[in-house]
Amino acid sequence: MMNYLTALELRPLYAVLVSLIASGLIYVLGEHIRPNAREGITLTAAVLKIIIVYSMIPAVLAGTEIRLELFSIVKGVSFAFNVDAAGMVFACVASTLWILTSIYSIGYMRGHGEQNQTGYYAAFAMCLCAATGLCFAANLITFFIFFEVLTVATYPLVVHYRDAEGTMSGRKYLAYTLISGQIFFAGIVIVYAVTGTMEFTPGGFIKPDMMPMPWMLLVFFMMVGAGMVKAGVMPLHSWLPAAMVAPTPVSALLHAVAVVKAGAFCTLRVVLYVFGPEAAKACKGAEILAWMAVFTIIVSSFIAMRKYNLKARLAFSTVGQLSYIVLGICILTPYSTAGALYHIVAHAFMKITLFMAAGAIFVTTHKKDIREMVGIGRRMPYTMIAFTAASIGIAGFPFFVGFVSKANIIMGAVAIGKPVFVATLIASALLALTYLMPVVLVAFKKNVDNPDFAEYGEAAPAMLIPLIITAVISIILGLFPNAGLHLFDLSVMAGNQIFMPYM
């Protein structure tokens, strides 16, 4: 008897295809279409993706299985999609921010007179296609395919300016991501040879007795290394600040929408859906990775303090903030896992606000150096108020979304008796204030007559409106973590699913 596919089962495929088709249309039509038509394709695809992704939330919350197998790859492994709570969180973030970043891109790319805009929009859409695919990947091989597509699709964005600096940054990016990706694939092969499966399972499918512990630890880092690279865990982080030579919307993509979040999500899948809490703890992999995250959080914060280029300071802030997610995963509790997943949401909206503000400042005033921004709050008050709100949120203050995620990670650390992790998270909040609030103080400095900022002049509405929206969302989700999409409920659901066998 034939098994007919339902409309619900096809939705993850539609969510992937809508970005793929948009990318193909933009690339094929190229310069033969007007900018308005090109950007219209992008915005239409972004709206369709949001509708498709959001439509699956009620089914996931109700525990309905959404699975689609397209074809077999090897015995027992197919190219398949499976929509679960964890993937839903990331997919909602990526799809929501795609439309806001696309609107912002129109203002930025036109306002700055950027070249290669057709290639930019095509590559951006392909990145969202890959990010959606890995959100809904049912197994390691499907995940790996989309993970590598994301790597390749991001390269044209990193080298957007096609100059020597961009080329060097692009080569560094490829060296880090492609090499770690191939090691990841080797780890996948070993896991399949040992276990006979690649299917993501809440709580993992590798048992501690399947391999000698030294070998299990090696395979753990072979697989998690790809996630560490994209998430910027030290010492595998240097490609990330180098990629800041790209336009600001690309930085927003790298740091908030897709690429680095894909690294954090890869870490989540490997640690908690492949190895699981038991094996990850037994081989010491989770513990070692947790301490690497602690080191990254502290060191990156001190480096950020020394950077006067605003984008560079924000880049090192991202390096540290992503390790919050890695630490939450490796604490191995339901609280910390829910906090780590929700920090994907929190960091995305807060950090994209900061990068959008930096881009608005650059396009409007051509200022990159923080020391040259004295009094800019007088000229761009709405931009700098949004920047201030996001900065406070990044530090984890109550009533902002960052407080919700960090509080849950801290509760997880308390539950396993790790005061050093708690101290690290508290210290990092103070350090975040140390490197972000000086920007705010400089911007709103009183009794300063800076002729560059004497008159009011915000960025174009296409740039200003998205950054205000993301800042407002950061506050709304801080006050009501389940507002709209029930992202906190989805995060808690994922944590409970993973740890249910151990509770």
C-alpha cells in the first residue's frame, strides 16, 4: 500500500525550497532584472518561509511527528527531515530575522552604493536555505549536507568586496570551516560503523560501552569541532573577526541569523542527540568543552575591550556570547539546555540590533571608530537608544530576553554544583557592560559640540525600522518569553525530551 504524504509532512521541504528557488531566480536572472524585482523576490520568499515555518509550531507543541524521507543514501540512512522542538527554535529565529535583515539590506546596500548586489542576495537566500535544512535534518548525513552548503554559500558574502583583504578573510574562513567539516564527516563515518545509525535521538544513541573512552573522546571532538569552529570557540575563532571586512548585513548574517548559530546548533545535536548526556559525560568531552567555553567567554570579553572599531568589538562580543550556548549545552541539565536553546533566540535579536546600529552609523556618518562617535546620540537618537537597549540585554539585565536565557543556564550550573560556571556567567555580564556601555556613554555625552553630529539625521527607514523592531522584540521576549511563537516552551520541551530517560 502506498503511503501518501500529508501537507504537514511536506512543510519542512517547502521551507527549504522557498529559499533555494529564490536564490536560483536571483542568480539566473542576474543583472537582467531591476533591483526592485530582485529584492521583491527576496522579500516574497522571506514572507513565504515565515508562513511555512510558523505553521508547524502548533503541531510541534502538540507532540505531532513531522517527518519526511525523500530517498535512501546508505542502508538504514535516508535523506530525511524531522521537525522537533530544538530545530523549530532555530528555524523560527532564522526565518524571522531573514525578512528583517532583507529589509535592512535594501537600505544598507543602496545607501552605501554597494557592488555585486545580485550575488549578495542570491548567496544570502542560499544561506537561509541551508540553515533551514539543518534545522530540520533528521540525521547526521542530512545535517552534514546542509552544514557544508551553508559553508560554501557564505563564502561569496565574506569576499563581497573582492579585494585583497576580503580574499584573505575568505581563505581563512574556508580553511577553518572546510577542514573541520571534513573531520566532522570522518567522525560521522566512525559513528555509523560503530552504531549502525545516524538518526538524531533525544538523549543520544551512543552508549558509553560502545567504544574505549580515549577513542570516544577523540570521535567526540572530531564531530563537535565543526560546531566549535562556526560558533567561534577559542582557539578556533580567528576566522570570525577576520570576516568582519564584509558589509554589515553579512556580519548580521554571520553573527545573528545563520552561520554562528549553525555552529551552536551543531554542538547541540552532537552532544545531546548523538552522544547524549551519559556518553558525553563518561568520555569527559562535555566537561572539556565546557571549560573551553568558560575560557572563551572571559578572554573574548577582554579582547573586545581593546577594540575601537565598533564591528570588531561586536565580533569578539559574539565569540563570548556564543560560548554561553556551548556552556549551557555542556552543563548537561534540562535547565541549562533550555537556557542554551533560548539564548539562540536572545542573542540573535540582541546582537543583530547592535550590528544593524553599527551599519546605520557607518552608512549615515561613515564612522567606524568608537572614539569618533562622541555625541552621535544627538544626531541618531533612535539608533543609539536601540543600541543601548540591546547592550543592556546582552549583559543579562532583568526585563530583557538575555536575562531569561542566562538565568536558566545559571540554574543548570547550580543544579550540578558548579560555582565556577555561575561566577563566569556573572563576571561576563559585568565585562559586557565594560565594553558596550562606553559606546553608549560616548554617544550621549553631554556638553559636547561635535559639528559632525550637530543636526538630526537618522539612517534611511529601511535600516532604522528593522533595528528598532529587533530591539523591541528583545524587550518583549524578556517580559513575556513565550510571546507569539512559544519559543521558551519549545526550548523547555527540547530539554525535557533529551533528559527524560535520566529524570
